[in-house]
Amino acid sequence: MVKIIRILYDRIGEKRYLAFDLFIYPLCNILKQNISEDTKMIHNIRDLEKDLLNESNKDVLLILFLNDLYLYTNKYGYNIHKNMNICFIHADFFYNHSKQDQHNIIRFVNNDNCHKCYVLEYSSKNIFYYNNSFKNIRYFFLPLLHNNYIETFYNSLLINGKISWESKDIDIVFMGDYSKRRRDFFENLKNKYNVCIITGNNNYKEIINLIERSKIFVNIFSKETNKSFDYFRLALLYSNSVFVITETPKVNFQIENNLLELKNTIITSDYNNMTSKIDEFMNKSGDDIRIINTNIYDAFSKYTLEKYVEKFFDLL
């Protein structure tokens, strides 16, 4: 049984990152309430020392994003203390990491420490690669799912509360990295609609209110090579009844059975037909949009982050 949980997370202040914040803070709350009262977030690897040096603490679980592996290896190298296990949260497509980072991840998680590491994985595509190429990796499918924190976070930042479909003054919004593939699409769309692109913005209040003012959040994948279901963006939107048209994801329903009820509920389109799909729904009534959003919210909120976290710890 885990006695002590420490979450290493240094993305605070100007370094904060919305997608990771939306996962790590509700996770910390769930762990503290349901798994171990001795759960703390630490912002520096040095803060872990006192827990490891206290011999009465036989079980320490360190949690951090896999992107932050270097924070650990810069201090401890590729060794794990005898009283500690590490759980990595993976929030990126594996091959988006640099070649050096890929090497370091595989060495640490698959080769040197497979008996003391777990990966909380958001992508069925990454799981495919683990099963075929890195078979020592112990993973558990745990993407960002519905939780109360996401709703409270969104609503607490609204300046004028929820805005009706008829009163929204922005047609299209997108939030994220403005890759070439996305830029090509949205710059062309600007000839037809009032489009708001949120990129490089760390002002959460401004971000949320721009989304709320917009009729349709259009989700275009950054690259052709990675079309996994976009949990880290869509969880925020579906949990707060934001109307979304997303590029059709590639889903492995054997792993992502949480999406089965959403399959025929969410609004999707392929890249080439996206503008036509936008035209179709831009002309819908507010009542039509509210019905769609309610159905999506009901289906998405059945599978909660809390339940998945508890299931993972039941397996430990």
C-alpha cells in the first residue's frame, strides 16, 4: 500500500501550462482524498530528499510527467531509491519527443527500471508501440477525463457567465500550437468567418473567455501522423458544454472503451470537409446546439478521472 505520494511539478508562475495543469491538480486532489492523505505536490526535486532519507517511510510513490524525466535524472541519474517507485504521466505522442529524449525514456522506463516504473498513458497509439517494441513498459490507460475541477476552473474564470449561442460574438476559435497544417486551414477559413486563434497565451482568464465567446471550437490535428483522441483539449471543452467540431480521431475502442458512447454523439469531420461541416452547424439554432452539447456532456461525464485513478491504484 502506498504511504507517501509526491507529485513533482515545476510548471508554476510564468511556466504554467494549461493542458498539464488540468490533469495534475485534479489528480493531486483525488489522490489526497481517496488514496493517501500524505499526498503533496513538490516543485523541486530536492524536496524529495527528506522523504527518502526517513527510513520509516517504506513506500514512496513519485509522480511526474514523462516530459520532465530530466528533472529526476539530473539529480539521481538512472537509479531509483529502494523505497520508491515512479509513476510517469505521458501526455504526448512518443515520437514527438526528440531522439535523445526517446532514448532516455526507453532506457529509464523500459530497460533499467521496468520493475519500479509505471506509465499513465493517454494514447492508444503509444500503447501500440509499447506492445510491439518496448514490451517491458508497464502502462495503464489514464487520459484526462471528466472531473469537477475542470468545470469549476472554467466557470470560475468567466467574466459574464455562460453566453448563449445567439449572443456569442466570435464564430470560430482554436487554442494550441499553430502548426503549418493548422495555419493552412485557419488562415483560409478567415476569409469566411470571424476566427480567433489562441496560441502562446498563458493568461487563463483570457483564454477561457475567448472560448466562451465563440460559437464553434474547431479542433484540427497538428500533424497527419498523430490523430489520437485529443483528451487534453477536448476534456476541458466537453466538460463545459463548448460546441466542438473535431477532426476525426483514430480510436482503438478496445482500449478507449470510454469513447464508445461518444462515437455517434460528438461532431467530427475529416480535414478536407471541415469547412462544409462548419457551415452546416453555424446555421443551427441555439436549441439544436444545446441538445448536442447536453448529449455529449452526459456521455463524456460517465467516465471520470476519479474512477480511473482508483482503478489504477487497485491494481498496484
